[in-house]
Amino acid sequence: MDRGWSATSGRAGPDRVLARTRSEVEARPEVALHHATTALVRRLDLLAAITDQPGETTRTYLSPAMGRANAQVAEWMREIGLAVREDAVGNVIGRQDGPGKTLLLGSHLDTVRNAGRFDGPLGVLLPLAALAVLREEGIDLPFAVEVVGFAEEEGVRFASAYLGSKGLTGRLRTADLARRDEEGITIAELLRRRDPQFVLPAPAHRRRDLLGYVETHIEQGPVLEARGLPVGVVSAIAGQTRGKVAFHGKAGHAGTTPMRLRRDALAGAAEWISWVEQYAGARGRGPLVATVGTLTVKPGAANVIPGEAALSLDIRHPVDRVLKSELAAVLAAGQRIARRRRLKFSWEETQRDGAVTCDAALSNLLATSVRAAKITPVRLVSGAGHDGVVMSRLTPIAMLFVRCRGGLSHHPDEYAAPADLAVALRVICDFLKRLAASSNQ
């Protein structure tokens, strides 16, 4: 029996009973949203405690912590009645059946090293909260829904991102499987430990069977906070290229080799890093960003001139042709510096993703839901990459950004306020209802 319509004492008149029960029914959506937000915050905290490194949040592809995180999320999926499976590459997927096509919702469950608790998991746990609210309200969607927790997006363990979404969309390649981690283990070895019969997966869905893919994510930038807005709608995702750079020189004794005769690989790398920072930060280059995030020096001894310096480069821009020309300029500078210092310079591209434009219809519907929450629906370009980059090759995508304090991300202090999470949850619930209404027309 619906508790909102339970019988009452015979002393209460029918008008009084009806007034109370109507009030209770009208309040139920707000109560459900409040409870779901509270549960969402608690689950984000619980998931952050699942880590490979005690004292911080670190989960990398197919690590023991990733296995425990998948198991916990699968349990939460089952609690709201979803059928759960884990696919060949380690994505955890909860499905709510329905007639017609399928809507995909999700994000990634892996993290950078020493991460925050919102980047990725929010986009998995918030859709679960939304489905729980709709279930509480007794709303049946006229389409199927799958919530996907992608097993890898950050590119930490194998220096190449989107392994989870590549697997789901059938875009994982033999070259991906050959990538090695710091211990020399290949992706292929890891996957065949899980399943000796592993083969490259086909797309999990046909394009014509999907309504689209919608991802909720913290902004990882300062725009929403500067405008005093809790959420915003993403219009596009910037293109990015990642790769490995190396300067090769000659190791030698630090005490006996004169400065003018040295071929110091690290000194060349340091000059190039400084050049890249100044170049990308120059006025007129607008949204260009370039980052050297890792550096490995060999032989790596205090009294030995570095013979090799290996670095990572991550360069991004929302216009593909501009990104291509800027990358060429950055690499040409490396070649010039290497020649002048009598070094060798090498470049190996590990990832290239073009800029992605979000689907107009889904984004407009999302903006309508933002407006319904009495929020101005500002549009933003995402400088960060997301699983939506790969998913866009299979189906239309849309993204909702949530304000994060100070624009800080990839850091333990990453924070999104519960009040903002509540707004995002309200928006996604409204979006699902509006998509349901449009599907019924």
C-alpha cells in the first residue's frame, strides 16, 4: 500500500485527511530529492575510501581497488533494481529495461593519483540517485537506461586514456593492448588474467538503438563559481593530444666533465619545458594549454650528468586545426633546443582526440531542465577530456557541469557543495522526465 494514502483515525474528517495526504504526496518529490542527495554525498565519501594507496584516493585501471570499487557500485546498482554486469574491459554497467531505445548515463570510476572524490564517480553515482528518485515517484521511463562506470579514463597507469569507453564503443585496438605500465605489464596481459579467452570487444550497442549519452561532471574550472551558478551545460569538449617526449644526451662524470663539453639531456628538457610554458601562456593564444606532467631522468644519480630525460606532453585547444599547428610549433622548439645542445629529440604520440561538439537537442533539453530549476543555463566549453569524447563516436552526447570550489580538481581538496549536488540531481531528474515526455510524442 502507498503510505501516502494510508488509512487514518475515524475522528479525522474526510476534508482534513484529504488535505494532509495531498500535502504529503506533493512533498514526496522534495523529500525523495533530499534523501537521495544525502545518500549521494555519503556514497561519494565511501567510494573515496576505496584506494590502492592508504591515506589518499588512488584507483588505476584493473587495480585491486578498482575491483573493490566496481563491486561496491554494483551493489548500489542492484539496490535500485538494476541488472548488473561487468564487461570484458572492466566497465561496470547497471541496466533498467524499458521499451524502445537506450539512454546511457555515466562517467569513470578510476582516478588520478591522490585524487579528489568527485571527478568521475559523481557522474556514476548521481544517475543512480536520479533513478532512485524517479522510482520513489512511481515514474516509469519509456526507454531503457544504462548507468556505466567506466573502468579507465584518466590514462594514469598506461599513459593513454579512455580505455573503458573505447572498450564499450568497440574502439579498443591491438596497439592499445600492447601498452605497458611502469612494471612492464601490458594491457593484454591484465585482461587475459581476467579472461584467458579475451578478444577485442565489439560495440556494446548499435547507434540506431541509442538515445544518447549524458554525463554529469564537476566543472574542473572556475567559470561557474565566478558567475555564481551551481550548474552549467557543456557546449563542446576541447581537442587534446598527449605524447612522450625524450631528450637524449650523454651521461658523464659530474665532477670531471667541463660544462662546455656536456650533452646534458635534463638541461635541454628544462629549457624546453620553460619555453612551452611561456609559449602557451603568451597573450593571444587564448584557450591553448600545454602541460608537462611527468619527468624521468636516467641514470638518475646526483653525481652523473643526465643522459636521458623522458617527459610527457599534454596539449589542448578547442579548434582542431589550431591544436595541430600549435603542437607542431612546440615540437619544432624541442628540435631546435636539442640541436643547439647536441642532443637528440624524439616524440611519440600516445593519444589524439579531436574537439567534440555536444548534441544540440540533448543539450537544449538539459538547458530547459536547468532553467526549470530557476538557474540561468550558461553554456561552457570543457577544457578537460571526458568519456563523452569517445562516446560521441557512437551516439549523441550532452554534459552537465557542477560548480567546484576554486575550480580545483585532480587534488584531494576537490569539492562540490551538497547544495550544488542537489541542484544537479534535480536537473537530471527533470531531464529524464522531459526526455520521457518527448519520447512518448
